[in-house]
Amino acid sequence: MLKIAIYITCAAAFAVLLSACVSGGGAKGVDTAEGVNLQKYMGKWYEIARYDNWFQKGLINSEAQYTLEGDKVVVVNSARNPDGTCKTAKGRAYAPDASDPSKLRVSFFWPFYADYYILELAPDYSWSLVGSSDKGYLWILSRTKSMPKAELDKVLLLAKSRGYDTSKLIYSQNQTKGAEAGGDEER
């Protein structure tokens, strides 16, 4: 009986994941940053803040390294566990529509893909607001380990204007919260 229950649970989980994989890549109506140059976007990014999610649960000091290989992006994410050990995940991303590189699909476990939408981007590529078509994910990324408060406040306002609840953000240990997130206290 236990084997049957495990089999049904695994089959149901697989069906849910498979349906997410083949769902078509998210909503086409989500406005994203215009004129994104993927070559300029490549390099190291530090996580300033994020929505809590299952795949980063308990991790701190997250950073990402993006490298362009042909029309694909190689993604290497790294972070620390609370005990100081490093956790790394390698994935690939691509733009389903080559004319809109701000809407990427990323996978760390083929054949499952998720949205990586560059919602807002600093003109000098110093920070990026990244989300998903369903507003279930949100990251604030920077080329530096922390952002000046005024700059972070601007990004937080942009996130709010898009309907994101910035009070749900978890901040990097290196970052001071912005005023729109609930104060000036250190995290």
C-alpha cells in the first residue's frame, strides 16, 4: 500500500512539473526592460534582495556569473549555507524570442524551465530587477555587493509600481534595507 501511495505521489508531482515545463514560457504581456544587450548583461551579479523561494532556502551571499555561449547563457549561481559551505548550481538560459532578450527561460534541471525576466535595468547595467511572469519570483541584483540607499529605493519603487510586494523581500547580509522596504535598519 505504501509503494502505491509513493508511486501516485511521484506521478502527480511529475505531471505538475511537466505541465509547468511545457506551458509555453510565461505570459507574453509582461513588460520588460527595452533594448537589453545580453553581451553587456554578462558577468558577475550580486543578489541584493529576493523573494523567499524553495531553491535558495537558508542560503546567504548569493551571486551569479553569466557567460554567453552562442545564443545561450551559461548560468553559475553560488551561495553560502549558514555553516559557511558553498553551494553551486549550474544552468542554461535562452531567449525564446531572439528579438526580446529581456525575457529568458532558465533551467537548472532539464527539461524544466522557468522565467527570468529582466524587468528593469540601469542604463549602465549596474543593477537589474528580475522577476517572473506570475510575480512569484523577484530579485534585485547589482554589480556590487551592496547598493547605495537612494538607488535601492528607486529600484524598490519600480518593483512596487509593477505590483510586487517589496515587504516580502529578504535582503543580503551586505545590504541596508531601502526606505520603501520598511526602514533603514541593517540586515
